[in-house]
Amino acid sequence: MHIAERMKTLGTETAFLVLAKARALEAQGKSIVHLEIGEPDFDTPANIKAAAKKGLDEGFTHYGPAPGLPELRKTIADYTGRMLGIPCRSEQIVVTPGGKPIMFFAILACIDQGDEVIYPNPGFPIYESVINFVGAKAVPLELREEKGFRFDIDDLAKLITPKTRMLFINSPQNPTGGILTRDDLEQIAKLAVKHNMMVLSDEIYSRILYDGFQHTSIATFSGMVERTIILDGFSKTYAMTGWRLGWGVMPEPLVPYVSQLQINCTSCTTSFNQIAGVEALTGSQKEVERMVAEFKLRRDVIVDGLNAIPGVRCHKPLGAFYVFPNITGTGRNSRELADVLLNEAGVACLSGTAFGAHGEGYLRFSYANSVENIRLALDRIRKVLS
């Protein structure tokens, strides 16, 4: 069978590969603590599930408009205006099966072969993957531990060339849990306006914040509404990863092109899921608050535990549900140690290099697991490293 050459440029998410290996070990009878997958371990709130069932009973089982059902688009527009403090119209919204299509559709609609796109490294691996797939040049911006894994604005400015068309940002960030401050975002916005860059702002973790930190979107700064594509969704905030329901907020002229890509790819997003989405955004938020409070507790347990292990140094994240400890003091490289922890300690995690070359010297642990299991994992890690 002939396979298209372009498939060689497409990457993957190592988390799913490690999950498969971990499941295989479990099938052999080995005990595994799962800290590899970026998925809340909570159930979808009952009111959201009930809304989906009601949607099924009311006949939301057919095709809907490509950019999304009008009631959900309006709900998202109102939610965006309320949460981010910017005017937003339904006509700026496209609802998609998960958040990833927004990345793909934005790149396909806005970026030509030979264009340059800057993305954070270490960062979510699909950024680099989709940039390469369309024949553009992926330009990594290194995130450094000493800066709290924030952007170095001087480094960013040096990477911008006349071919730079887009910048990816992600705050709170996967895999580090780092946060871009308001000052960071303002400086990034000034560069975007000066160089006429589009910004794809991945805000999927915007509701998972700690220590009183408040989310700010880059779209709120002068000149940015017309050049920002906000990616958001239900997976992380509402424990709805399997529902595949996300959205993009974008300049209105871009919506017809993204909708056209949706028509060619998926036709539309599942209708009864969208009814559940309306309930998620307008119903009680108590379960979200409870989940974030539990994540904060888990964060403190895993950060303190990792910092107590010789050879490991762990920065305390301000958002998301990941830690990205520095393991250079162990004398092992990232991939080697991740394999040892899985096969010898029964702890599934990811090598920092799963998130780009600048992830060498780090591991990523997801603390979307119980405190009991996190303590068990820490004990196992400590025994292997000692």
C-alpha cells in the first residue's frame, strides 16, 4: 500500500502510547499507577449527563449547522463575554468535536507552505505536528524552568521574521502548568500587532487555576480581538474528555472558512452533546469548583513529595493538572527514566521529550489521580531512585 509522504510529518501524543503499554502491563498482572494521561478522573457532572439524555429524547440526533447549534453558539458567546470581559457574538463561534480541530482548522485556513509558526517548547505535541503537516516551518520557543516556564519575551522577539504568520500560546500550560502573566501577555500582544501575527491562544485549562490566580486572555489587549483565535472546550473543565466537544472564538471573517473545513471533515458536531454543552456553561459550577480544589490538594502533595526525592527538583505549577520535575540530578535521561519508572516501579509518566526537544531533563506527571495513588507513586519512585 502506498502511504502519502505527508504522513511522515504528522506526530502523535505519547500519552496514548504509554497508556497502551501500561494497560498491557496491567493485563499481565502488574500494578500500575497512572500519571501519564491528561484526563480528569472525575465523572461528568450529573446535570450535564441529564441534559444530553434530554437532548436525545427531544430529537437532537440529526445533523446540525456546521459551526454549531445556535443555542450553544450564543451560550459560548455570552460565556466568553462574561469570563474574559470582551464583547463576543455568536457569529464568532465555531463548535467542534473537541478542541484539536480548532488547531488544525486554524492552521489549514491561515497558513501556507513556507510560512513560519512559533510555538512553545516544551509544549503540547500536536502544535508542532499540525504546523509540520501543512508544510510550514515550526519554530520552537524554549520555555525555561528558571522563568517558571513562561515566555522569555526577548527570545520571542528574536524568533520573529517576515515569514512569521502565527504564534501559539497556551496558558495555563501543558506540560508544565506554567502561567503567562498579564504583563507577559501585554508584551506578546504588542509584538503580534507590530508584526501582524495571528495568535492561537489555547485556553483549555483556563478554569483550572490555583493560589488566587485569575485567567487573562490575550484577546483582551488592544488590537488582539481581530487577530486572536481562542481554543477552549469542555474536556478538562467539566471532565468531558470522551464527549469530544470544544469551540473556537475567532474573527468573524475566518468563521466561514473554518466552517467549510468542518463540513469537509466532520459535517458537524454531535447535536445532543451540544445540548449538554449549554447546560455545562449555564448550570451549576459547584462540581468544577470541587474538582479544582481537589486538584490543588493533589498538586501540593505531588510537588512536596517529588522535591523530597534526591535528584529531583519540581517547580510548583499555578494551573492545569501537571507537574514537570527536573530529573537531571538522577543521572538519567528523560526517556530512560520514564521507562524505568513504568517497568520497574509501576508508575506511568511521560518523558519530557514527548513535548519537544527542550523537554529533555524533565518528566511529566499528571496529578489527575487520587491522593492515595499519588502517594503510592511517590513511594515507588523514591525506592527506584534510591
